[in-house]
Amino acid sequence: MLDQSTICAISTSPGMGAIAVIRLSGSEAIAIADKSFRSPNKNKKLAEQLPNTLHFGQFINEQEIIDEVVVALFKAPHSFTGEDIVEISCHGSTFIQQKILEVLIGNGARMALPGEFTQRAFLNGKMDLSQAEAVADVIASSNAAAHKLAINQMRGGFSKEIGALREQLLHFTAMVELELDFSEEDVEFADRRELRNLTERIERLLRKLKNSFQLGNAIKNGIPVAIVGETNVGKSTLLNALLNEDKAIVSDIHGTTRDVIEDVVNIHGTAFRFFDTAGIRETSDHIENLGIERSYSKLEQATVVLLVVDTNNPFPLVKSRIDKIRERISPGQTLIIVANKIDSGLRDTMQLLEVVDLADHEKIVFVAAKQKENLDELIDHMVRSINIDTVEQDVIVTNARHYEILKHAHEAILRVLDGLDTGITGDFLSQDIRECLHYLSEITGEISNYEVLGHIFKNFCIGK
């Protein structure tokens, strides 16, 4: 049952700033604010004002003036939470903020729990659960790509996909269950061929959504980029050049980098998470071998692999290194061969690298990392490999909870397909369809429990 109490919290970042916003939500929000609001003409009451209006005045505690404030009014149901909302903009002194909160609580409000404003918006039907979760992603978005994905989900892009799937499945499960009511007459209401076509379409879409999580999670937390190659080819120099700081130790001594060095940089609105790995070579050093094993592990996890090769080496040696890494590249990964040290490299090696055969997911860039030459071209290839334009148009899953649910839904729909192939009875078929429906409903919150809701909203900031 929805808590009917009026809640309050500071909605701006903690600490001191120019302006702070304190938010009230609930049926008594306006009345509670009215107790401490005094307008210049002394007679204005907030309760008598129109919604979606701003009002200047003083916030007082009995006769003591705490601050001059601007009050915004939003009336139910046309507000973020679906309840009456008052937002008090005051000066950003931490003392003023805490004093206003103290007075509001004394007037009858209570402190909001983490995410309680957004939770009320969900419970009051202002948004579904996936949109509510996207609010936290919008707040946490640290780059343009992550922001666009979160905004798309908050506006209901993901919800529309799930809703369309549910509607189609509901229609057919109703037809299948209707057959059960007429089992003695041997009537078939649900066309099995049409049901199979629909189930195949749903299976493809669920698989696409499920598989999109790898990219969505990468965009949200930073596209993983593994910098790999032999020792002393310039991997650490390249990392320092890309980060524009001396993050990694650069030395002529082989095997300097023995562990994975990680950092994140925002490039053209997309966050890239770089991993400078240990040089790959044959060695008897146990510690260095552990670092090399981690290099291969990061290579497998990366969305983009930067293979750094030294153009001072003969072409056959360079080509063998490229082929060795190619064997470890999986579908969906982009391999960018970074031909380094072109300022001193062998002409024959560079000429032969220019005409080397490349697959669709492979690129080659000639750079001098130490001089930062051609880094713009490398960055351009990295950004284009993510294909942000496609990301903006597609529905991409970024939430781990959604991914887990989609996995279960996909397994259920595969059982439906298997059942259609084996000709199982309608009651078992209906059970599998309803299981898939159940999982889809968990994403949007049409089926939920307070334990799940508590887990989701506890990670929100208190004022949201």
C-alpha cells in the first residue's frame, strides 16, 4: 500500500552551493509549506495559487526569517510523483538547507527514503519500473552515449518494445487457453503456424535485446579497450598519449608492465575504458607470465582491441604477431592494428602493412605514439567502431536486472518453440507462454514485490 505521508528531502547535490532545492511531496505538501511561507504582501497563501507557478517570499520559523526563497507549485496528478509537490529554492548554505528541512519536519513532513520520490512516481502510474530505473541512469550518466541510452529508456523506448511483445503473447495464450475450455470438442482457436511465426519473431527480438546488454553495459561504464602487443612496442606510450598524462611507466626494459593499468577517458561523448596490458612474449619469469595471462583475459573482455606492433621489426615477424592475436578475436570485437614508430620504422614493413588483407571488423592505423602523430585517426576509428548512430536508434539494454530477466524470458520462449515442434498439449504450451509473460511483466513492474522495489530504489539519492 502506498504511504500517504508527506515526504521532504534536499534534491540538489550535498554541500554548499549558490542555490539548493528542497522538495516536498504528498497530500499535505502545500499546507506544510504554507505554514512557513510569507509573501511580500503578507496575505498570499500557497494553497490558493494556481499549479505550475513560482512564488517569491520568505521562509520563516515562527517570526525568525531563515531565508528568501522561490517556491514552485505542482498539483496532483500533474507532477513528477503524481502527488502535490512543492519545490523550495533557497540559498545553498548547508545551515539554511538543514534548517528548512528541520522546520518542514516540525510542520508535519518526514524525511524521504532513498529514491522515494521516484518510487511514488512508479506506484502512482507516472512511469513503469524500467523508466524509473532509467532516472538513476540519467543522473549517473557521465558521457553523451550513456545519456542518450538512459533518456531513450526513461521516455519509454524499452517499455514500448516489451509492451508490444506482451500484447502479442497475451493474444495467443488467450486463444490457447480457450481451446482448453473446448477440449472435448477438439477445437483449435490458435493457428499453430501463425503462433510459430510469432514465437520465432519474439525469440529473435528477445535474443537481440539480451545480446545488446554487452554493448549497453560497456557504453554505460566505458567501452573496454585492450591495448595488447609484445614488450617494448609502445603500448604504455600509446596509453599515455591517449590519456594525455603519464599514467603508465615507459622504459626500454622489456616486461616493465606486469599488471593491467586501467583508466577511463571521454572521447567525442563516449567513455572508453583503456587497459594497458603486460607485453606478450615467451618468458620464464613467473610474475610476468601472470601479467601475460591477464593480458589475454582483458583481450577477451574488450569491445575494441588495439594491437600495437613495432614497424622497426621485419614484416614476417609483425605479420605473425597479427595472426596470433587474430586467432583470439571473437565475433563482435573490433581489432585495430596500431602500426607504431613510423618515424623510425622499416619502409618495407610499413609498405607491406599498408596492403595487408583486413576483415570487416579490422582496421590499421599508422602512428608515432611518442610524437602523438596520427592519434586523431586512431581515435576516429575507435569511435566509429561503436557506431553510435545505430545505438541511438536501437533499444539497448543497460540494466543488469533487465538482462537477467530477459535471459529467463528467452529460455521460456525457446521452450514454446520446442513444444510447437514436438506437438505438446495446449496446457503445457500455455504454461510456457505465461512464464515468458511473467518475466516481461517483471521488467516493467506490472508484476513486482516490495523486496524487489526496495532493492532498486535504495540505490537512488534521497532527493530523487
